[in-house]
Amino acid sequence: MISFFIAATALAGDPAVPPMATDAKPKKEAKICRTQEITGTRMGGRTVCKTTDEWRIEKEDAERMLNGRRDTFDTAPARPAGF
């Protein structure tokens, strides 16, 4: 039991272990604001603010949904041009 405390005390004061930085704060990402039009109204749109990663994810989700719908409804075989 005593050897445990001696070892713990020795490791706590080890100069090879660098101290943790206390002033390191995570960087905030800049927000990008865009105006989105609302269908069916003449009152204008609304402003939506998101980070670059959030806009990228939203775009990828929209493309994935569009491609899935295209695959679902495009069941007719392609016809050669001119017919």
C-alpha cells in the first residue's frame, strides 16, 4: 500500500510529462448566413446560419435524396435519339 503512494507521488512529479495547457480553447467555426426563399409567400425569405461543414452535409443529403428519387422513378428504358 505504501509503495503505491510512493509510486503515485513519483509519477505526479515527473518532469518528462508536459503539463496540460489550461488556456487552450476550441476554435469556433465561422458561420455562413444565407437567405432561403419560402415557397408560396411574397414576404421574402428567412436567414439560416450554419458552419461550412453543416452546409456541406445538407448539400450531400439533398443530392443523395435526389439521386435516390431519380433511381426510383426512372424505370422506363432509354430510347435512342430521333424516335
